Amino acid sequence: MTRILIVGAGATGGALGARLLDAGQDVTFLVRERRAAELRENGLRFRAPDTATRHRVRAVTDLADSAPFDLVVLAVKAPALPAVIPALKPAVGPGTRLLPLLNGMAHLEALEDAFPGQVLGGLVKIVATLDEDSTVVQMTELSTLSIGDPRGGTVPEQIVRALDTAGIGLQVADDITARLWEKWVFIAAAGVITCLFRGTVGDILAAGGETSILDAIDECEQVAAASGHPVSGPGHAQSLALLTEPGSGFTSSLYRDLEHGDPLEAEHILGDLAARASTLGVSAPLLDAALLQLRTHHRAAARAHASAQEASA
């Protein structure tokens, strides 16, 4: 049996973990203390169109006494990564593979620096959330996972067998790096327009924003092309379809996090892309403006939080 560590038990980590537990896999979750307490008390509750389950799970808050795992799945947001990487050391042996399910590309570089030759590329597509009682809810039937070796090698068969289970549409991709770039370009363009104009795609279009949407897509795609990873025709067509649909209620994860006051992945998604654009000499004024807006918001929110703490002291 494959020993699997899932870092994070939110929407994505919880949904994948529930499917793996259904298949009888040996799964441990590394989570913060509050989530660990919830899991110990209530188990991992999971609801999807095809199932509703509840599993007693092994949830830990540190790995100091851990033996190495066969697979480490990272299902956290980018701001957590700097603290997670050193914490993983006891859990990673010579045969361990790490599968990050994060947006962008900087996380692959950081993990490869820490665990050279052991990092896989992963791309998950699932519409899921945590509801008010911390049940993991998969809201549609969509649940796919693409994995591959960014260095061009093969994914160990043991890992493929473990992840190839009911409820997870698994695909082993030879072109995982290209796929990760295409997803990054799309979510960056979506983040630029929804954060900069503070609204849904449908509202932005209705306000006369189609040209700005097309410009944002073009900027992000130009950065990818200059980096040696041009977006494919189908990838470009998908971005156009999703980001120019009249009446669409679509918003980006960056915008939703901004609205909810959750930790932002602005630097990981937009900051890294903007830095590459600058290095490569690619003009990206909308990307730069959206990043400046989010950085300004972050500074204002941090100042307000500090003032509130001082007032309550």
C-alpha cells in the first residue's frame, strides 16, 4: 500500500483525500491545529454528486517523528509554502515523490531546490469548497488530476496506481509543464481583469471592458511565449470562451480571496509573471496595474489589522 501525506485538508486536499480513503489508501493529513481538531472530532466529511462519506482520519500538525512517505501531495495556497517546505524534511526520503497542486510555477522551483529530482507536476480541476460545518463539498462532477515529470522522466507506477481510483479522473501527461503554463496564463489573465475592475466577467463586458479583457489575455500569453512556453490554440480559445462570455458570473480565485479577506496568492500568480515580463522585456501594463492594486490593498489591510490589535491591547 502506498503511504500518502496530504498537506492541507481544505477543498482540494479534502476531496482528493476522501477519494483515496474510499479506495483504501493509507492517508495522513498535515494540517493546522484548528483543522486537526475538527478532523479528530468529526472526521473528514465529504459530499459530492455521486457520494457522501465520512472517514475517521489521521491528522497531524507536525512531522517531527514521521517516517518517509511514498507520496506527498501539497494542497495548500502559495503563502503557506515557505513554512511547509522545511516542515516536510522528515517525511521525505530518497524514494518519496512530491506532487504540488498549486497555481503558477514558482512553487516547482522552490520544491525542486529543496528536494531535487523528486518533484512532480500536478494540475487539478475540481469545483469544491468547505461549507459552514467544514464538510468538503464537491459541487460538480468535474474531478480530474493530471500529473507528470517536469524533467521529462516517468511517474513511478506505484504513484499512478495509487491515484488512479474512482472519483479521480487521472491522466499522466508528457507535457505537464506546458499544461501548467497554460493554466497559469489563464488564471493570471482572469485575476488581472476581475481584480482590476472588481467584478464578474459579465459585468466587465457589460461596462465596455472587452478590449481590456483581450489585452490582459494577450499580455499574459506574450510572457508565456517569451519564456519558451507559448499557449496552444485550444488553450487560447478556452481563455477567450471563459473570459468573454456575456452575462457570465465567472470571477477569479484571486478576486474571491480579495473579497473574503483570505490570504492572497497575488505574488505567486501575478507577481512572478510580472517579474518575468520585466526580465524578458515584455510590456504588460494591465498585469502591472493589477499587481499594484493588490499590493496596495495588502498594505492597507495589514495597517488596519495592526491598528485594530493596538486598539485592543
